[in-house]
Amino acid sequence: MLTRLIARFVDSRLSYRSHRMAVKMPIGARKAINFRRGISATSIRFDRLTDAEDQIKLGTQRMNEGSIDLAMSHYHRSVQLAPTASGYFNIGVCYFQMGKHQDAIDAFQKSLQLDPNSADAHTNIASAYLMMSKVQPAITHLEKASNFNPLDGEIQFNLGRVYEATGKFDEAKLRLERAKGLGIPQANKALEDLKKKLA
């Protein structure tokens, strides 16, 4: 049961980010900085961020083409230029896709250091722990994801299914009911199955 749950959970939640950068600058400021390119520390920093963003875009293109190794190369280059939560997040996705779950967790943790409130990073860490059959740390990260994004029905659904698989039926029922209320269609069947177990 837990293995089937893990496969469904991982397929439904693992995603990568394509363009989210830590620093946003108005267009006018970009033109002024590009004009003085290489002159000040600000322009050097911005150029590095721009180059890092370009590497993320290239990595995302390679990922969409199915070339994980090339995507990973671009994402690593991105964080070398300017460490960002998106860069490390995408490295984590690549490692996960390669089956290197501990390396994925490490990359997602680095992403969390830069963006501590990322529900997606916590959810993907939970996926990696589940693939390694480490249920308790997975639950911990799903709970954190739920706290950061309580209106995400998929997080509620997956947390409910993990609780169910570990025999925590009251917690499972609560989370599955929340998922149902948030419009997750699979929650109806999961609640019916849970009621049969409790009967």
C-alpha cells in the first residue's frame, strides 16, 4: 500500500521552477545598469543574476526536452553565478529524477535556506523521504508544507494518505476531508476507503 501511495504522491507533486529569482528590478534600472555594465558592484551583481536566470531558463528547456544531465549542468552553473532558491530547487528535481534522493533532499534544503517558506520544497523533500521509505521525516515536511500553504488540496490529500498508510486514521480523515473541501476529486474515494477500514 505504501509503495503504491508513494508512486502516486511523487507523480502528482514533483515540479520544477523556471523563472523565480530572488531579486526583481524595474526595467528602467536594468537599462541604466546595462549601460554602465562592468563599472560598479551593482552592475556586476545584476549581471550575475541575469546570467544565473538565463542558466535556469536553459536548464528548464533541457528538462522539458528530457535531458536531465544537461539541465543539471545549467542549474549548477546558475547557483555558481548567483545562489538562488530556484536554482537549488531545480537541482533537487534533477537529482530526484535521477533516483539520487538524498542528494535531492540536500539540494531542496539549500533552497529552503534561501526561501524558508517554500511549500513546494518541503513537499518534494517529503517525496524523496518516502522514496527512501523514511515515513516520519516525510510527514514532518508535509506538515510544514501544509502550514505554509494550508489551501493546497494536494498537500492535504497526500498527508492524509500517508497518515492512513501509517495507521493514523483520525489524522487521515481530517486531512482527506480538508482535501475534499479544497476540490480534490480523489479525496471522496479515499474517504470511502478509510470509512471501510474504520468499520
